[in-house]
Amino acid sequence: MNPLWLAIERLHRCSLTQVLELLVMQEGHKPAVRLVIDDHELPLLKDAVEGEGLYLGKARVRLREVLDTETGDIFTVSDDSCGSISGAFAVFVSPEPDLARHLAEAESDGETSVQLGRLLGLPDCCTASYVLLQTGKNWLEVWGADLSGGPFDAHANHLASFGSGVSPAGEYMPCSPRCRGTADRARLAITIGRRHGFGGLVDRWESWATCSAIVVDRTALLLSPPGDACFFRVGEPRPDLEQMIQSNHKSDLGKTAEIGRRVDFRTFIGRSEEFKFRQT
Ligand SMILES: [Zn+2]
């Protein structure tokens, strides 16, 4: 196996999504990848990156991890205050030494997420909508602001990343289920991932990506794929829904295999619509 992927797997803040991102970059379809590591992990990553003929730029600023309790996502923010430094910092891996260095400087100098996103090759529409998240909006409100029409391209179904644990488009928040840039990136990463032995991983993502979802208020319910043993909630807790599921099925939330098929959530919720994704 590629020594760089092996190194990434040993970095405790890095994900399978980032393994796919590095793969896409090494195939020439992505300019750079951002990772968050700490001092102990730097030598391991540096050796692996240099062994692959790539370059690493290290940001000067440290990061603090901030947990969003609504979504369970962990965001990082720059933290220059004394005494509260977590030790984590961003590094940028690229085949272009100037770009790796430029990205590290841009992050250290507090450039906006739009500028960083552009350097990382992310869709402009997505980095623009990310600015709204930084002002305190819930990501589901932004992503699901307009769910009319559809069915949508399954490759732009960001909800699937919560069920499957991987986001082929990359480690960023897509702007909407209509985002063509996200769908194109996911499609390409899936093709490349399959070619390099990640078929099981991308199959799992695709099975979640074609699931229907329901969004009500600021909560999404992703109805489970056949054979997968849960349904998934993203957003604010809904004790009413969870209590209904538990009392009807006498099982915990991790074993509600039939819920998506047996319960019509639309009836229960009353004022939401199921929206669908199709494989293209
Ligand atoms: Zn977008």
C-alpha cells in the first residue's frame, strides 16, 4: 500500500476522506490537501510526504477544536491565546512547493475561507456558503435551504457522509444538494478510489447516497439503505422522534434497521417532505 496512505491512517485527526483526497491529488486532479496534525505527528507525515516526491507547508498558527453540539462536527479555529493551545496545526500537502508554502502562509495570515478554498481547488459556491456557517448558521439550514425539485444527483448528497463515514468530494461543506462542482468531484474520487482498491469504501458511500432524506426544522433524517442497520439523524436532537422509534420498536437507535422502510415519517412529522437522490 502507498506509504503516504499508511501514514495518514496513523494521524488521529485525519480521515478516510483525506486518504481519498490525497489519491485524487496524486492523480493530478487536486492542487493540495489540508490536514490537521500535532507536533508528534509531523516527522511521520513529513517523511511520508517527501518519500512520495510531494511538499509540505506548515501553518504558524495553532488551532483550537470547537465541537458543534448540534451536528457533532468538529470545527477548528485559529487560537493565538496563551495557555489554551491544543497543539494542533494545519499542514498543506501538494506536488507544488510554492503552493504548499503559500497555503500555509495564507492560513497563518488569517486569509478568508473563500481564498483558502480557491487555492485548495474547492468549488467557489461552497466556500461562499461556508462563510454563512462561520456567522453561526447551522450547516443544514444552509445546505437544505431549498429542497424543492429533485431528485438530486446522489453524488452531491452530503448527508451520505454522516452515514458512511466518508465524503468522496472532499473535506468541506458543500453548498447544496444541487452543487454540480461537488457531484463532479465525488464522481471523480469514486472512479479513482475504485481503481486503487477502495471499492468497498465507495460502495458503502454510494449505498447511503441514494437514500431518501427528510428535513424538518433543522434536523435531517436519512432513511437507511437496504441491509444497513440504522437510520441517521443530523442536526438538533428530536426526543419526540427518538422516543417514538424506541417505544415502537423496542430497540436502540443503532438497530432500527426497518425504520426507514416501515414508518412513514411524513405522517409523523406532518410538515416535511421526503426528498430523493438518484444515481447518475
Ligand atoms: Zn457548491
